[in-house]
Amino acid sequence: MNAPRISVTPPGPKAKAILERDAQVLSPSYARDYGFVMDHGKGAEVWDVDGNRYIDFSAGIAVNSTGHSHPEIVKAIQTQAEKFIHISSDYYHDLMVRVAERIDEIAPMKEDVTVFLANSGTESVEAAIKLARYATGRRQFIGFLGAFHGRSMGSLSFTASKARQQERFFPTMPGVWHVPFPDPYRPVFPIPPGGDEGDAVIDYIENVLFPEALPPDEVAAILVEPIQGEGGYIVPPPNFFPRLRKLCDEHGILLIADEVQSGVGRTGKWWAIQHWGVEPDIVCIAKGIASGVPMGAMAARKSVGAKWKPGAHGNTYGGNPIACVSALKTLELIENGYMQNAAEMGAYMLDALAEMQARHPSIGQVRGRGLMIGAEFVKNQKTKEPARALRDRIVHGCFERGLLTLGCGRSTVRFMPALMIGKDLVDEGLEIFERVVMEVEKG
Ligand SMILES: Cc1ncc(COP(=O)(O)O)c(C=O)c1O
């Protein structure tokens, strides 16, 4: 029999002491939803400094893809640390080449790719934006409302999921036009006969944006998350990506898939865009690729990526050997079972949540692919008015009972555990979740 998950109401005394010190010296810009103070983790479970044990449905925002401190990842890092920890991208080493070769093997395009190695999601997006401008000689871009692509000035110019992220930072990079993301639960445009919300958005770009406001031959690229992440775990309808690809081809526009959150096996395929059978020209990668060691990557079709001249773009840490060994081992583990597990556990979790939805009027919609699942809370099933305060109480309630979850969008709880999570922890986590939903619904 396991010990109870929560033995000290969190945040407990040791956690509180750290929260107080944190508030003195760390930037107040970090947005923390609750006071979880980590001590250690194992697989899909984590422990706080007061000895409480949690099921981790957040995986460090979809980063700990192989679970916390997977023994093979730990060993690979330790072995490499004894050899060398850094040399910089001014020099060469085999691990950097091997990571790029692996990305080339699994990238969602048939053409070979060139790979730029970075240290974070935002840096991989910056690289994509710069390459798109450089390779096309064009200046403008299209992005999506609700998108999140990072917080540095280039990626921030596309980010549109929370006003706080933009407040007092304007002007960001000019030339980014935002259009609605096709959300089947909350469509912005009327759906054309025989089409879906995806057609409606592409029609808007073609018939409203292009002829009147934006010359298509000035657009370098369209940057899009295959499944919108921070914006609410929104899965686009079937027609969207095929038509977006066609639109790009017609106008010589590059299609950049930001797979920072949705990629590397999380949705049961290497890349979420593969659920729609569409190939991007550039793919942005980070989060799950190296099990928590910071790494980002931007892979571009060779005919695009090879246009850069030496010195056009670079960094100091890209291709760091610790990150590289962690990425190589992570990709091996994902390929040899965890991606399949993500597909199976994801389908199981989606079914269980859909059943839960039938029992709880506050759950407006459950959606996702693989282990990228969102449950959106509403005040009323018919009006679909977002229930943000209720969602926040649920996220807090889960924390108090031993389950880590995070919100996204206006009123969605997201489920993005490690890809290795087993059925026992999924069941236990969902049980805690439903208990909290029941309590919060009662008020
Ligand atoms: C889709 C997407 N792109 C980019 C980023 C930025 O990544 P990072 O926080 O590593 O800069 C994120 C982070 O959440 C993301 O979800």
C-alpha cells in the first residue's frame, strides 16, 4: 500500500520558506499558478520538498517526454559530462552531426533538411523567422490569434494568446498579420457549405486579406502550431492544413510548423502536422526533444535552409554535447515504444475524459491527439461561456490533492504527461481530477 499522496497541505513549511526567498530575488515576471516546490522526480511522479507525492500530468510543460530522470538519460548525461561539457558551435563534434542526422531521418518532409541547433523554443522560432526572410527576400508574415511562439521580440510578434504577454512591449517585429485559428468549438466565421472551419479561415485569407490588405507576394511565411497549445489545445478541422499548404504553394509562401509543444512523439506521431498528411517547409522543435536538457532545433527543407551563408545566424550553446546525448537517447526511447504508448494512453485518456464530460456539465469539450489533451470548462454548455475561475479552482484543487495540471486558453485544463506514463497513474490521476471537478462544481 502506497503512502498517501499529500501528507502536508501544500505548500508546506519547507516549500513556503523557498517561496519567500524566491519572491525576494527572482523576477516577478514568472507566472506561477500554484506553489509546487520540487524536490525530485521519477517517471511520471514528482515529490515536493515537504514529502508530498504528485502524479505529474504537466511534464514540465510537455518537456519531460521520457519521464523524470530516466536512468538511461541520466547515464548518457553523466558519461558525456566526463568527456566534455561544451566546446561551442565554432567547432565541430560528432554528437551535433548525429542529432542533425536523426532529425533529418524523422523530419516531416520528404526532402532532406538542414538543421540549426538552438537552446529553446523561442530561439528555434527566431531562426525560422530569420531564415524565411532571408530565403524568400520577402518581409511579411501571417500568424494566428491565440498562438504562442515564445517571448523574444521576433517570436513575440506572433504570440497572441494572452494580452499580458504583449502589454507594454510594442513595437515588436513589424509585418505580422494575425488571422483566427480554426476552432471547431468556437468558430469565428460562418462555415462554407460542404466545408469546415478550416475552409472558412483560408477563404478569409484568400478573399479578404490578400486582395485588399496584404500582397501575397510580400509574404515570406505562415507560422502555425499544428495543434494550438497555450491558446487552448485546439485541434484544427480536417480541411485546414491541406488548404493552408495549397495556399502557400500558390503564392510561394513558406509554411513553418511550430512543433515546439506538439512535436517529438507527443501526439502519437513524430509531428502533429502528420495527422493531416501535410509537409511543412520549416519545422521548429524544442521541449520534448531532450527530456529537459535545454535544446531547440529548426529544420528546413534543404533547398531553403542551404541558402544561409556562414555567419548569417549562429549561437554559442547550440549543439551542446550534454543536450545532444540527451536528445539522441530521448529520440531512441520515443521511437522504441514511448510514441506508441502516447498514442495508446492518449486514446484511453481521451475516452475516459469524454465519459467524464457526460457526467459533468461544466466540461464543454474534450479534445486532443495522443498525450496532448485539453478539457475546456464552460459556465453553460449551450452558451459555451468560458469558466475561467472554475478552471483555476480545479487546477488548484488538483495540486492540493496530489496531481499537477496546468491551464491553457481561457478555461481549459491541459493533460500532457510524460510519454511513458502507465495506465495505473493515468487512472489515479483522472480519479483525482474528477473528484476535484465534482467538489468545485458543487461550489
Ligand atoms: C508552440 C510553442 N512555441 C514556442 C514556445 C516557446 O518555447 P520556449 O519557452 O522554450 O522559448 C512554446 C512554449 O511554450 C510553445 O508552446
